[in-house]
Amino acid sequence: MAPVADSLTFVHLSKPNRSLGIGAQRMVLATIAATTLGVAGGATAFGAWPVMPFAGLEVALVALAFRVLRKHDADFERLEIGEHEVRVEARDARDVTCFVANRSWARVVLRERGARCTLGLAYAGRTVPLGRMLSDEGRRQLVESIRGRLPITAN
């Protein structure tokens, strides 16, 4: 079955859900550090000094985790289905990729294994992932929203 040709461009944009801004992240990190180091300081006052290096290490690892997550704040995935082409643009940390396919030959590959669901855009022997930032239910909703615009095959 051929996809329905329409002149309207379909765009789907996915971004990670970041509930804390940079200021709130600093506040949370400061609260964790103050609590951890305060408890370790109290233990040190009672003679349990070996606790302090581990508390410092814990605070340093939490700070590192926040830093790694901050590198992914600008991540996105954009699917655009135009009249003649399909374009998938994605950013993962510093890596930006763009995949362009002819709409007539592109197809969406849906793989379901139990409750898990993965999507890919297949074209010219190559498949790029779709919906990496979406939940399984979100990927299923994306499939329903592009049904009729692109052929969908299930594996």
C-alpha cells in the first residue's frame, strides 16, 4: 500500500525531559554536599575519621553525574516528512547527525518484543533509529501519527 501523498510537512521533535534548570541543579548538589559532609563531619568528631574521604568521594561522584547529564541538555531528535524527502536530525551530546531519505523509498521499521518497542527509518540498506528519547508507548504513538505518510513494516 502506497503512502498517502500530502503537501503538508509533518514534524516530530523529541527532547529529553529536564525538570531541573542549572540553578536548581546547583542547589540540589549543594544540599546533597552539605548533608553528606555534615553527617561525615559529625562522625569524624566522634572519632570515625575514615568516613570523611568516602563522603568527599560521594559528593564528587554526584557532581560528576550532574556534569555528564548537563552535556546532554541540548539533545534532540527531529523527524521531518516532507513532500519528497524524509529527514532525521539528531543530537547526542556534541554529535549531530542528519539522515535524508527519498520519501517514496523510505519505510519505518517497527520491532516489538513483548512490551518493548523500537523504531527505525530504513532506506537504501541503512536503518537509523527513531524515537530514542521516547518511551515504548511514545514510540507506538509516533507510529500511529505517521501511519499513512510512510509505509510501516513490523519485524
